[in-house]
Amino acid sequence: MIAYLAQMNDKQKLIKDLIFGFTLAGEVIGTFVGAIIIGLYLDDVLSTQPILTFLLLILAFIQIIYILLKAGKR
């Protein structure tokens, strides 16, 4: 019975860790994709070279570093 409970705790921890990993991956990918889409849209609307896209990618990179550092503290 004790071994069964230990296996359940291992499975629950594994599922919790998988959900955390997928959430983190979604945040990272979503930040980059969002920056690219918004940057390309704004560059098109304002008729600029891809300056805004580049700027938003730099900001997205900074945001991703913050997300990963915050996740490392958990």
C-alpha cells in the first residue's frame, strides 16, 4: 500500500512538472511569436523598415529572461 502511494505521488509530481514545463514553453514561444506578429504589423502600418520588429524582439528577449529567472525561483 505504501509503495502504491509513493507511485501516485511520483505520478502527480511528474504531471505537475510536465504542466509547468509546457506552461513555461508556451509563455516563451508566445512572447516571441507575439513580438514578431505585432512588430511586423506595426512596421507595415507605419511603413517603416523592420525597426519595430527588431525592437519588440529585444524587449521579448528581456521578458523571456525575466520569465525564466522567475521560474527558477519556484
